[in-house]
Amino acid sequence: MQITAAVAREPGADFTLETVELDEPRADEILVRVAAVGVCHTDLVAQQGFMPFSMPAVLGHEGAGTVEKAGSAVTKVAPGDRVALTFRSCGQCDRCASGDPAYCRTMPMLNYIGMRPDGSKAIRQGETAVSSNFFGQSSFASYALAYERNVLKLPDDIPFEVAAPLGCGVQTGAGGVMLALACPRGSSILITGGGTVGLSAVMGAAIQGCATIIVAEPHASRRALALQLGANAVIDPAEHPDLAAAVRAIVPQGVDFAFDTTGRPEILTAAMATLAPKGVLGIVGIPPPGTPMPGDLGTVLTFGQTVRGIIEGDSDPDTFLPILIDHWRAGRLPLEALIQAYPFDQINQAIAAQHHGECVKVVLTLPNA
């Protein structure tokens, strides 16, 4: 079928809206009419050419919309169901069986390589195959193919533009604090970066009952928003270039947890210096290739500190996303405060606005609701 998609043609180039051909759903596939899709930092990393697939490509991995068709083997959803899309996992390996699908043994193959596991691509343009199946969806498009493992049936009361970011950015931030770090009530946390993931982490920390929530973020508007969402201290890196000193001025003994969303080596090193004994640094930001482990090994050993990577907030979407929707419904996860909606055909302008700090979370809307 013919669809409209935002195509990445060359590394670093703007997206172009083009007509492409999408396969009909196979037995295990679900055709979703996309109504809204979030723009995530991982999409932009892929747009720059730092992912293991060829261009042209259709990206997008925070889709939400309505099931149009379901393959013969699909039982989880049916045509007409409202769904959110998230990362894909196999459901068969030991990691999936233990409730850790974000660490599925086939995670890279199912999410990052731009094709189905059998090597086929679901999108083409004339004789040219277009890289597809990004996070099992490629939802920068009017329609996307997804799978039972990466669709969540939505209740009727959550708008598509609010549900879409749950698929990656929100579950990464909130889950990183609530699940991966499991911050206990009364603990202290430093969050570096006040984008979607960082501010979702702030909300997660508030839900967990953290006593001290510190956010380091260069944009004044995002620092102000962090305070509205539950942070009780913010740091402007321009005014406080020594992050460790600034944090220890607030919490002299150091923080119990640090959560980095930037991936910047100098920030990671500084975050390590803010940790209390037995403190934990959780890393979700994508660092440059070859970045060494942060901090001094002797200090880590002496104070029993931990550094751990976190993918998708350690979330099992079928379990955790309904919990997040309950928190949203109760007012504890006010996602609307983060979201700025743009029409799909303004994707490049929206990304530029997000890059310049004019908005926090871009969600593209399509006339498919």
C-alpha cells in the first residue's frame, strides 16, 4: 500500500516527506494507522548515520494510532483498537522470560538494523528498498507495521499525542528511576539533562518519594519546568561549571543516585564525583563511541559505587506502561507539560525547535485519528 513517510536520505540531511510502498502485514504483523509519533533523541542519532543500517530509511519509534489490519497469527489486538508502539523483543529468550525484554538477546536485530530478521525490508520506493522496522515500527509515516510484542492496547481516555512518548522517552526516564535504580523514599538523586528523559525521571523520582531531586540543565525554561514537576533544586552549568561542587553544596555527603541523560563524557565524570558511598550512576544518554567508563576506579572500589547502563528504563512495556498511564490519569505524570504538538509535515521545523530548547518533547500529529 502507498503511504506517506518522512525519509532520511543521507546522514545529517533533513527528512523529506515522500510517498513509499509499505508491505501488507504478514501473519505476525499489525498494520497501524499512525495518529501521533514522538521525536526521540535516538531518532536523531539514527538520522545522523550512527546506526547499523543503510539509507534511505524511515525512522520513528514512539508511534500511536489505530490498528487497521492484523495478521492471522495476531491475537493481542484487533482492527479498531487504539494502540501505542514501543520497542520490540522476541518473547522467547531467557531475558524476555525473566521480565527484562529491554535486554532481549535479539534486541539489536529486532530494533536497530533496518530490516526484518529474515533480511527483508518492509518499505520500498520503486526498485529501491528502504530501511524499515526501526524499533519494530518505523512510525515516521502515515502507517506502520508492528508486532504483538511492541504494541500496547490503550484505554480510550488517553490522547494519542500523550500516549506516543510512553513508547521510549517517558518509560526510559521514569523507568530508569522507578525500576532500574528503584530509588527508595527519602533518597537523593541528581539528574543531568532536562529533556524528555530527564524530566520524566524527575516525575519518576517524585512518584518514588525522593527527598532531594537535583536537575542540572542549561536551558532556564527547562530548569523552571523541572521545579514544577517535582525537583527541589536546579543547577545552571554556565553558572556552576564544577558540577560536583554545586551538588555537594546542596547535599554535602553526595547523592545516592545520579541519572545521566546526556551521554557527554565530561558530564559522566562529573556525575561520578557527586556520588555518596554506595551511590549508583545510571546511564541512558548515548555516549560517543569509545567513551571509557567514567570516574576513578580506586574511588569506585573504596566507596562501593556502581555504574550501570539502562535501556528503556528496564521496562516490560505490557506491565509498566499501564502503570504510567495510571499515574498520568491521577495527575502524577503530567506529560502534557512536556509535549508540543506539530503537524507531521513540519518535522524538520519541530526538530529545530526542540534542538534550540523552544520545546521539550516534539510529538508529530497526522490526520489519521
